[in-house]
Amino acid sequence: MGRAGRIAALCLASSVSLAHAEPHARYNLQQPVTGIAEQINDMHTLMLLICLIIFVGVFGVMFWAVFNHRKSKGAVAAHFHENTAVEIAWTIIPVLILLGMAWPATKTVIAMKDTSNPDLTVKATGYQWKWGYDYLQGEGEGIRFLSALSTPREQIEGGAPKGDAYLLEVDNPLVVPVGKKIRVLLTANDVIHSWWVPAFGVKQDAIPGFIRDTWFRADKEGVYRGNCAELCGRDHGFMPIVVQVLSAEKYAAWVAEQKAKAAATASAAPSAEADSAPATAPDKG
Amino acid sequence: MAAVTPDQLHGHHAPRGVMRWLTTTNHKDIGTMYMIFSFIMFLSGGVLALTIRAELFKPGLQVVQPEFFNQLTTMHGLIMVFGAIMPAFVGFANWMIPLMIGASDMAFARMNNWSFWLLPPAAILLIGSFFAPGGATAAGWTLYAPLSVQMGMGMDLAIFAIHIMGVSSIMGAINIVVTVLNMRAPGMTMMKMPLFCWTWLITAYLLIAVMPVLAGAVTMILADRHFGTSFFNAAGGGDPVMYQHIFWFFGHPEVYIMILPAFGIVSQIIPTFSRKPLFGYASMVYATASIAILSFAVWAHHMFATGMPAAGQLFFMYATMLIAVPTGVKVFNWIATMWRGSLSFEPPMLWATGFIFVFTIGGFTGLICAIAPIDIQVQDTYYVVAHFHYVLVAGSLFALFAGAYYWLPKWTGHMPSESLGKLHFWCSMVFFNLTFFPMHFLGLAGMPRRIPDYALQFADFNAIASVGAFGFGLSQLIFIVVVVKCIRGGERAAARSWESAEGLEWTVPSPAPHHTFEEAPVVR
């Protein structure tokens, strides 16, 4: 299967996954595919529920007063202006509710920070305005490529109909195996960028001159899409992140393909630079 | 009334025309100028916002190019924060604090003039930077390094504008602190002071504490840009994240600088139209002070995605969640004030009640953002945009309108049009929610902020938000009509313009004469 075939398959897969993911991502967080994203989703639902209950309670009281304690309905004002017991109660009870919220959040924060024992370590480098990936350790070590927006300019400027993955498609996606712990090291070459894949619950700034890390373990094969999440200049809105999660076998095949390509490039280096370097790969259109 | 002397402006050899306004040291004149200035800036920032919403009406690039789009978002933020909201509250402080505490003027009347007249040059620098080579700064209103170091000359103009506005704010704050502490009428102890004075006193301390920090941060950017320093450049031993720490050490208290005076205004209005004293006055004061103190210990909750250690994330998460407690106390107190009152809904009360309702939604999303793992998901998305517009527009701005309708009779001598005031309120309320509520969904579903174009699944909510934004923008023109009509005529306002309004400001005639309380009133 050549490059074009692979890309066609990827486009198909992506459009299917997009159509599939869309109903979930309309009013709420995207469908989670990692344990951490799952925890974040559950926590968000819980918080929303608690807030909703408080909201209904507090504004139930307020609107009761608004509709019933009206001067036009003959309401006569009472004259209380203090009640120590009530005031203490509405200070203490919120503190208890907050403690209940803080407990699960604390566990998740600690889990998110645990980047130890990864199966695969990839370095992502933010550039104005694309991403670079280096496979540092684990299966696929040594693979490196750049990943830039592949949406054609005409679509953005309205000259052509917009594709399904408009602005969320790249020439070379990050490819990782399913069910494995992937540690992502982040840095940047120029200004601060931020590597964000909503379905993974991962967002980590890429800071020039420093290395930060984060991790994810995707439970489901598929194509997952995100954006740069830190204003980084003119094309901040045009440097998406696409992660393709493959089964172990397909991943091994992909690694072999990349290695073969790299070897071919190395042997043919002096004569055929132009069509080998990912940075200058032709647009798939 | 013995405390009031007739308007002596005409008897004096006071300057007329432009010179009157350039040289005035009268707190009412200066307050008026602050408010006119901030409204002009509000409209300018609004035009930028509408250009942004026009571009985002549908996917693709139609109206502006990405670089200019970034200039628009940046300048919208800077103009609204430093040009509209902050000076508007200082205008209220100038007009109302002396009237509320029975002082004849602000403590430093000449400095007061200077702190206002610094603002127009700053605004010219800021807005003029659009015409500098390379355009205005496009680094976001937070001006994060190293992006802000890359910017063109517009960035330098913005830095100088921020310096000047900072100096103005600090002088204004010093004036307010000294006035409130030293010039209260005999008998008005601190705990008898109207809550608006209390919230402004605390806000003024916040301003004095953090404006120099901002000045330091932008000066370091200036030095990195032009003098070869490396404060925020790792290659020279600096750290880009340090900028964010310094900026947000200013930035978070700044959030409360923009909301505490709003709390004060609402705390004046709710009791008046509930015909009942404010519930829990003392706890309101303590809650305000707690919010102010906590505001210095939460700054890094804006930076959860930078990759802080777990201990840092937990500390800032807990501290941030704590802020919900005093804020909750305030909301409960307002509602308890309304409870079993005798309510009527003239425009000031409508705005104040609307404020409580919509601001609290912003409070809830603030609590959700405080949870570090959730924040990592929604940080730098439209969820955050929705959150801070709920607290800044529905919070600060709605309270400013509430206050304007409340005190317009005192300023102009005429009652504002009730029907137009209500129309203004309902239009603003509906269009505000139409604009910003869908942004929660956009953010949750994964739309980043500060992007000129977006993926197709975000199209419908963006279209709704854009329609809402234009409705909201046009609704504000009603306010101009209200104010102009109110200045030119209308029902005469009594000294006590609202039936059960309490406070010294209602003991002087409406409109308030040029000089009031030349002899201090005595408060029992």
C-alpha cells in the first residue's frame, strides 16, 4: 500500500470516527478514550449536578421572593438583617461540599502527573506553526517527522467545499499503539504552544527551552483530533494535532514501513532529498 | 439643608469651556469624565468584539486575516479591562464616595485631575497602535512571553499605555484610600460606611498592591525586546513561565478589582428596592476582605496546563475552591435581603437582580474551572471565554448599568426613563445569554479560544453566538438614548430619588450641586 492508499484509508477512518464522535461532542466533553479523560468526564458530570442542585435551590428562593414578596402584591418588608446561625451554616456547608469535590479531583491530579514506566516515549516539539514528533524510546525508536495542517488553502478561503475534518487534519499524524502507556515530552522551538487532545484528557504547554511531560493510554483504536491550545501567533488556529491509535500488529507494520522508508532515504540521500523529508512532503490535497 | 451650599460655579472666576474640564479638581466633574471616557472605550472595544464575531459567524476566513484577528482579540481584552471596566468603577468612586461619606471632595483633588487626564493619552497610544508598522500587539491581552517579544512596535505602544494607565490607577487608588480613611463625616465609623465604600477601599488596596507588579512584568518584556535582557528567554537563562507567574500575580487580584466594586453597587441597590436593610452587613465586609486576601494565593490556577508539580496544582486548586465560600456568602446575603422584603423592579433593581442571577452562573463555571483536571480540559477553550464573560459582562458591566440607573437621578436631576431602562435590561439579558451560553458547549466540545477559523462541528453555536453579540452590541445604544434623555429633561428627581434609598448621597438635592458637604454632616 503506497502513501496515497494509506492516506485514503486514514481519511476514511477519520471521517467515520468524526461522524461517530460528533453526537457526543455537541453539548459536552468529547467521548473519552483514556482512563484519565473518563475520570475528568465523570468529575465534570458530578460537578455539574452539584452546581445544578445548588442553583435550583438558591434561585428557587430568589425567584420565590421575586414573585411573591412584591410591593405590588402588598408585601410588607420584614426588618431582620442578621442571623448568626444561618450565616454560619451557609459558610460551613459550602466548605463541606467543596471537600467532597476536592477528593476525587486530588486523586486525578496525582494520576495525571504519574508519567513513570511508559511503553513508548515520544517528544513533541511545537513550531510556528506545526508539530514535530521524535520517537525517543520504545517500539519505533528513531522515527521522526513533522506534522502540519493538510487542509488546502482554498477550503479556508472559501474557494472549495470544506472537508469533514476541516482544520483538524494533518499530513503525518502521530501514530501510537493501543493500550500502551505513551509518555509525551513537550518542548517548543519558538513560542509557547500547547499540545491538546480532548479525547485523551491531555493538555500540556510546550515551552521553549524547557521539557515538560504528560502521558496517555488510549483504550480504543481510532483517529483522535485536537488543536494547539496556546496562542502562538498568526497560524495558531491552523496547527492541529492528529493521533492515530493502531492495534499492536498494525503499529508494528507502520514502524517497519517507516524504518524501511528511512533506510531507503539514507541510501538514496544525495540524489533524492526532495521527496523524502517529511517536512517537504507534497500536500495530499 | 445646612450641609449644602448652592452652586457657586457661576459666581467664581472659574474657567469655562474646555479649560473647565481640563483644569477641574471637582470630584463630580472628574467622575463624569471617567464615565464618559469608559463608555467611549466600551464602544470601541465593542466594535472590535463585533468584528471578531463577524469573522466567526461561519467557518472559513471571510472578514479578517488571522494576524489581524489576533490583534482584535488582544485589543478587545486590553481596551475592555483597562479602558472600560476599571475607569468606569473609578468614575463611580469619584462621584459617589465623597457623597456617601459626607466629604466635600476627594482627598487629593489635583492628583484626581491628573489621574483622569493620564487616561486619554494612554487610550490614544493603545488604539493608535493599530496604525503602527505591523499593527497592534497580537499576543493576547495576557501578553505572554515569548510571543509578546516577537511582536512589532504596537507592543511597545501597548506597554507604555499600560504603564500610564497603571500610574493613573495607582493614583486613583491612593486617593480613594485616603478619602475613605480620613474624610468620613463625624459619627460615620468604618462599620457604618456604605458597602460601596468598603468594597472600593479594599479594591484600592488591591490596586496599589498589584499594578506595580504588572508594570514590572511589561517592563521586563520591554527590556527583553530592546535591551538584550533574557528574563523570559531560556537561551539566556530566563524562563517564559516566570512571565505567567508574574502576570497572574497581578491578573488574579485584577479580576477582583473589577468585581468587588460591582458587589458594592449591588449591595447598595438591593436593600433600597427590597425596602429592607442589607442582610449580614458585617459578613459582607469580611467576605470582601477574604476574597481580596485569597486573591493573592490563587494566581497559578490560570497555569494548570503549564505543567506544575502535583503539589503546586493541588495547592492552587484548593485555594481557588475556597474563594467560592465568601462569594457564596455574598450571594446568600443578597437573596436573604430580598427575602420577605417589599420588592419593586425599577431598572436599577432589574439590573441588580439580573446581575445576581447571571453572575452566579459565572461563579459556578468558575468553581468547575477551579478543579485542576477539568481545567486542563477546558483551559484556553471557549468554556473559559464563556466563564469570564459571565463574570465580567454579566458581573461587572451589569452592576455598572445597575449603578448608573440608580444614581442617574442624582447626577442629572431627572429620573431615567423606566420603559427604556427595562428594554435595555431585557435586550441585554437575552442577547448576552444568546452570545455566551453556547460558548460553554463550544469549549467543552473542543473549540480553542483565540482562533479565527474553526472545525465544522462548531459552526451552529458560533452562528448563534455571533447573532447574539450583534444584538447585545446594538442594545447598548439604548443606554445612550436613556442618558441623553435623562440629561436633557424628564421627570424631576427628588433629593431622595428612590422611595427607601438610604445614605448621605440622598440628603443632597438632585442634581447634586457642584459643591456638597462643605460642612460635614453628622451621622448618628
